[in-house]
Amino acid sequence: MALNNTYDARLLAQETTVGAGLQLLVLALLGTAIGMGPAGWLTGLAFALATWAVLTRALRRSRPRSFGPANRVTLGRAILVGGVTALVADSFESSPPVSLLVGLTAVALILDGVDGKVARRTGTSTALGARFDMEVDAFLILVLSVYVSMSLGPWVLLIGTMRYAFVAAARVLPWLNAALPHSMARKTVAALQGIVLLVAGAGIMPLEGNAAAVLLALASLIWSFGRDITWLYRHRHPVEEREQAQERAQETERVQEQEQERVPEQEQQVRDGVRELVEA
């Protein structure tokens, strides 16, 4: 039983390797079915390699006891997103079947709520799993916004890049990293982006209808981010105080270490002084 509660890097590496292998299989099936060009192949392979590398590194840093069933669902979604990414890249030089792209995207969006439920029911919810799920969602939205922007214009890219801009801003403004309170509105707006982009990409509505729907989705996303940023700004002082306290604690620790290093030197000086007096 004790072995089941320990970190096993080899077993976790097998999970990510199997995921990469399945991603290659999906790419091979897509390539055979539609004759995918170099852009699709290279982009799909790059996605597979990046997913394997980033996930492997994250597992080594967090050291979970097991990969977990919820993460397997998320990994399956990531594989589907890899297929969508390859198809979108291929669309720049050919015309892959829209039905295939829509089908893969629809399954990935449907499974978005499954991994969280699996994690809660199995008691395997982790920070790594939540982050993994979030990154897969964000990248799918980015890829879909690239695809839809080819018909509606580059302004659609704002939907896909907004989350990454927020993450970049948080590196400069640490108070943006604070935890946000639960919000059903935030979840609804996030889910709306994928659905609207999927419908717009499917081309089942007139161009004007697609533009109006995507514009509405973008407006709701701007509102959601704006509301969260406002809340974080109003509550930034506790975050800054915690950071300052951490800095003071680190500075105190450095001073104590320096003092501890000086003690042997001072003791040696005292011994040398006593020795000189005795010899004199």
C-alpha cells in the first residue's frame, strides 16, 4: 500500500508518452483521411511535442502520486485540440472538411465539463489538474479564434489572446495573481466563447450573423475580464502586504545566515587572541 502513495516518475512518464503516441495516431488518421499538408503535419507535431514536454515538466515539479482519471480525460481533450490545431493550420493552404473540424471541436467542448466532475467524484482534484484543464481550454479558444478570424477579420483574435495578455500582465502586476471568488457568470462567459466560435466556424449562419454573435461573445469576455481585474485591483493591498511580509522574512533569513557565518570567524579571532596572550 505504501508504494501507491509515493511519487513514481516512471509511471507518470508512461502516461505522457502514451498521450503523445495517441496524438501522433490522430494526426496519422487525419493525414490519411484528408491528405493533410505540411503545415498541418508540422503544427500538429509541434503541438504534440510541446504538450508532452510541458506536461512532463509540470508532473516532475508537482510530483503527484498518480496521473489520475480526470487528467486522463483532460489529456484526451488535449489530443482532440491537437487535431483541431492541425486542421486549422492546414486550412491556410487547403480546405479540410469543416465537418471534421467541427466534430473534433464539439467533442472537446463537451468533455470540458467531464474532467472536473471526474476529479470531484474520485477525490483526485489537484492544482495541476485545474491548470491543465484551463490551459487546454485557453489554447482551443485561441485556435478557434484564428480559424474564425480568416472569415471575420483579425479582431476575432482578441478572444483568443485576452487570457494570455492577462497572464503576461500578471508578471508585471503580481496582484493579478490573487485568487478570484467563485463566479458562475465567469464560467458561463468562458463556455460561451467556445460555443460561439464553433458555430461561427461551422458556417451555419450568414456572415453578418456570425459577426454579430462573435462580437457579442467578445463584449461579454471584455466585461468578464474587466470585472475580475476591478475586483483584484480593489483587493490588491492584502496581496501586496503578503508579498512584502515574504520579502521581509526572506531578508531576515539572509541576515541570520550571514550572522551564523560570522560566528565561526569571530570565535576563531577570539581563539587567536587568547593564543597570542598565552604565548606572550
